[in-house]
Amino acid sequence: MKTFGKAFVAGSLLLACGVATADVSYNAGVTTDYRFRGVSQNAQDPALQGGADFSDKSGVYLGIWGSTIDFGSAADADLEVDLYGGVKWKGGGVDWDAGLIHYAYPGSESSFKLPFTELYIGGAYGPVTVKYYYTDDYTGTTTKAASYLVASGGVDLGSGVTLNLSVGRSSGGGIKDTFVKNYTDYKVGVSKGFGGFNFDLSYIDTSGISPDVTTDVGNTEGTVVLTVLKSF
């Protein structure tokens, strides 16, 4: 699927031309630690992030999102760029969402084989969303498959404050090649809009990775993360 990712990137650019008249939104922000499924992607340092989303009334959408990263000097990776596209629809009282996402790492050392592509499908019912991701060739030197199943939800606490909860499970041969065994990540936090910005303060942790990665690069220990986001 890593080879397929190249075709997906080209197709996304063509699709972008086709949805040039669709609704467009932008976002930009900063986080004290970019965590991907519980794992630090920027050596526990702050990261700059931002993206753009194109959507059509038919439910078709396309987006791009990026973040600064740090996987250590050997990987020579300073930036992650995600390209994604899919379709949303309603059925059976559920808001469905299915598509593809390609994770690119411009300029990274090729021997690390960081880029990979996932298929995903999910549904939201009330305040709860469940989503499943799958790749047949996980990031890194492994060539094995991996999957990620995550459930998340938000509870309105009043005064514009939302309690956010999520739990995800990373599984498959690709995960075991990278982390020895399958593992779970958790997130609990609160968010609130103020002055045109959204502030999110969350505690993020993992279980099943034994021992925890305690170095800055790829850290998996529990941590508190503050993210400030502006949408346009």
C-alpha cells in the first residue's frame, strides 16, 4: 500500500482541482507535544501544525494537514504531511465516514520507509464516534499489516467546556514489529473556545508497551498536552 500511496497523492491533486469551488476551511495551531496514537512524534517538543479541508455538498471531501516532527537525526524527518480524501453520508441514524489517508515525510531518509497509507471507515451516533483504520504495510521497515480501532466522544460540561475522551487499540504484525506487542492508548481532556481560538488540555497515555519508551524520541509515557487551534 506504500506504492499505492504515490498514486493516491497524484489523484488527490487532481481531485483538488475538481473541488476548487467547494467549501474550504483552514486551521493552524501549536501543541506542546504531537502525539500520534499515544506516541510522541516530535521528541516531546512543541510542534507547529496546520491544514486545509475541501468539502462538497455531495459528501465528498479532501484535505491536507501537516506538523513538524522529530524522529531523531538518523531519520532526517522534520515534517509530516497527511493527504486524505473520502465521503460522508447518513444512514440508519449514523453519520458515516470512509476514505483514505496517506502519511508522507518529505525529505526523510528512504531506508526508514516512513510513508504509509491507510483505509478507514467509521460512524458517529450521538456523541460517540468509532473509527477503524487499516494498512497492509505499516510505517517503518516492517512490511506487515496493522490496524487501529478508536472510540471517542465528547460531553458538554456547560459554559462552553467539553470533556473529551478516547481509547484506541493498535494491532497487527506491523505493530508488533515496531512495539513488540499490540498496545492501547488513552486520552482524557477538556476543551474550550476563547477569543476565536480552541484550547485543548489533555492527558495522554499508553498501555501494553513494556517497558515504556522513556527517551524523548518516540516517548510513550503518560503526559499532559496543551493544543491551541485557530480555524478560518
